[in-house]
Amino acid sequence: AMGLTELRKYEGLSALRELSLEANLLTSLPDDGALSELSDLRKVSLSHNMISSISKGAFSNLVNVEEVDLSYNQLSSDKINDQGLKEGSFSGLENIVKLDLSFNFFENFVWETTWT
């Protein structure tokens, strides 16, 4: 199988409005600032990957993002082995309107802490 296995740092694309990375082999969203320079981004599509972990600050500086699609991944409320959503996983998404987490493995989680 071919596909992107990790996010690269996206530089020089400050006017980019939409980033589509669906149907790849991504397993995590680190806090390495890979997306942080995409300051005008409005929509991020990450569906149909294998994402099981989102670090705090993965979406930092993306204040204009209105839509994030994380459907069909492997996210869960399980914190074992540092997987799942963390406190602050969605911090920085101040203007988000739509967040799709369908078709993941959630049972329950404390929603509020993922934003701070």
C-alpha cells in the first residue's frame, strides 16, 4: 500500500485554504508545527487514515479553520500507550464550526479538556 505516513512541514503555503490528506497511512498528528504555517487554512480533511493519536497543539495557530474531518480513523477514548485524544488536542481551533469524528472507536471522553 502506498500513502503518506507522516505530515511534512508545509511551508510557503500561507494562502492555502483547504488541505486534503484523506486515504493515506497517517497514524498520528504530532505537535511539531507541521500545519502551523497554514494560517489561512479553513478546511482540513484527514478521513480514512489510521490516526490513533492527536498531540496537544497539533492544530495550534490554525485559528481560521472551520472544518476538520477525522472520520474513519482509529481514535479512541483510551489513553493507554499515549494514544487517543489528549488534553488540548483541539486547542487553537477557535473558529471551528464542524468537527467530524464519526467511525472511530470512542466510548466516552471528557469533551471539554480536548480544547484547552
